[in-house]
Amino acid sequence: MPTSRELREERAGLIEQQRALLDAAEADNRDLNADEREHYDRLGEETDRLEARYTRLEQQEEREAELGRHVNEGFRDAPGDGDASGDGDADDGGLSGERYAEAFEGYMTRGYEGLQHETRATLQIDSDVGGGFIAASERFINRMIQAVDEVLVVRQLATKYPCAYGESLGFPSLDGDISDFEFGAGELTEASEDTGLAFGKRELIPRALKRKVVKISKRLLESPRMDAEGIVIDRCSLALARGQETAFMTGSGAAEPLGLFTASADGIPTSKDVSTDMTTTNVSGNGLISVQGALPDQFQAKARWMFHRDGVTKIRKLKDDNGQYLWQPGLQAGQPDLLLAKPIVTGSKVPNTWTAGLYVGMYGDFSHYWIADAVSMVVQRLVEKYALTGQVGLLFDKMAVDGMPVQSDAFRRVKLAAS
């Protein structure tokens, strides 16, 4: 099986073939003909496929490395390794305890009635067993959040804060600043009064997601060879990621996160938009240079580009005045593709309607997008409802998240020129 590096190099070779087609047409001062365009598009589809493959491989390698670290930590903490009692660290049985995590997994696979008396007692801590709801363990919640993080590029770049369900995360925002100091006309010059410094207050309040029922085969769920937590997390994380990505990109901020591409005085106002000379048919390198130059210096170090994959396909064709391509592929594991020497990432929910006056991308420091995660969740096991199909339904409730840009100066949106 090819390594991620080999797949990256293969992708780079296909990109060079695409560029050769463009260079040949440009040398003849013409557009690609029908056959060349078809060949170019096929190469583009293959580069996307290879990118998806090496991304999956690198993520799997990272998971295995993390698993190895946990295993090693387990050996270090094992009885007899510096612990004469053999008890190790105390497990208080709370939501963060290993006993609760095992009890919760047993509840998902066998139900409350299938648990031993001692295990039931463990679940009595902070749960509504009478109503059929069980509080999810912290291990389960953390695995769920980690799985979503691996899917969503915004979550990988944003600053994340854990909150209790219903808790708000307030923080001061600088709504106005002091004007520059000036030289006076002498020591008797009257001091100027500056009223520009003003602080506001915004709040991140985890917004509740609609309850979700995940149906799983009863036989599969009860199999001793299957990872019950993994099955549920795989089923839930993708659906959760799709909903979150839409909100983080274009959410209104009302009962949902405030999106990066939503013009708002509470997030990124229209004053941070850069109207480029790019149009629906012309993607201009000069326009992107203008966007990059509009971002203040203090945010440049961590800044990166964000586009839809279709937008990246257009951008790959751009050259500077010296005939060098502005976009360069990353060849090493963990090394991103670059645009104007800055990393470029893609998101499936980035606006992709190339119409005059609309947003098609962004450049900025995405650590100034804050996310508040509710680190609580309850699960109800539905058995009778799906008994005829041999399935078990797991009803998830009290799942909540919020997000918003907290420093508008850290972002510049790419706006297509008006026609």
C-alpha cells in the first residue's frame, strides 16, 4: 500500500501535468480545446481523490500514534509500577471515571436491565434512570468531539472552550480604541481628550441541537468483537460535523452559531470585505494579493486561506508577473498546500456561488473564531420502537455548541467584483 508521502508526490505529478496543459495553451495564446479541457478535468478529479486518500492515511496514522501513547500510559500506571497497593489512581465513579465510562458503554449495548447491580449503581450518579436517560461519560463525549474535529477544518483552527449545558461564556470585546498619540506644540499645549476606548460584551451560549435518533443493528451492537462506542461515534460524528460546518460558515447567529461568511456587527462586518477584481469568469491573482495585503500585520503570522474545493480548482491556474504559479502543493505529511506562501484549506460549506457581489473565500487567523462546546450529553435507549427491524435506537439529547468570530480585524472575506 502506498504511503501518504507517495500519494502526495503522485498528486504533485498530476498537478504538473495540468500545468503543462495550461502552459502549452498559453504559449499559443489560446484557451484549452475540448480534448485538453476534458484531460485537465480528469487530472483534477484524480488529484482530489489522491488528496482524500493521503488525508485519511495521515489521520489514521495520527490516531494510531495517539492510541500508542495511551497504551504506554496504561502500562506506566499499571499495578506494581510504583503502586504497591495495586489500586492505582482512585476512580471516583463520576462522569469522568473509567467505571462510569464502562457502565455507560454497557448501557448502550445491553440496556439498563442487562447491567449488573453494581454497574447500575454507578449509573445512578447524575442520571435520570427512571425516565430512561443516562448521562454520557466524558470519555464518550471527548471521543465524539475529537471525531468531529478531524472532519471540520474550522474546528481544527478555531479556539475551543468547554462549557456546561446552558452555561454562557462571556468575554469583553474591544469595540473602540484610542487614537494615535500626537506631538504637541510645547509643554503648555492643552491635553486632548480621547473617548475612543470602549469595551463591549458578547456571549457564547451553546445552542441546543435538535435531538437525534441513531438506529443500530441490535446484533451488531451486542457483538463482543465490536467497539460499541466507535460504532455510535462514527454514525453520529459525521452528521454532527455537517450541521456544525454549515453553521460555522453561514449561520445567522440567532439560535445557532454566527458564521464566518455572515456579515454582522457582532462578528465580521462588511467593512472587512475586500471587493476584488475577480469575476465569475476571471480569477485574478492581483485580487488575492489585495486581500492578503488588507489583513493587519499582527494577524499575518497565523493567517491562512479558506476556499471551497471548486474555488481552489480555479486558483490553481493563477500565475504571478514572473510566470510562477501562486498555488503550490504540499509534499510532506502535515504540510498544507500554499497560496501566496500561506496555507490554504478547504471546506465543503464555504460559499461557492460565483456570482457578482458574493463571497467565495476568506483569508485570516481562524484562532479568533471561538467555539463553545457543551460537555454534557444524555442518551435514551429505544428498544421496543425498533424491535420489528432488529434495531436499537439511541436518542441523543442536550447536545449544544456555539461559535462566532470574536475579532473582526483578524479576517478578510473575498468578494467577487460587481458585474
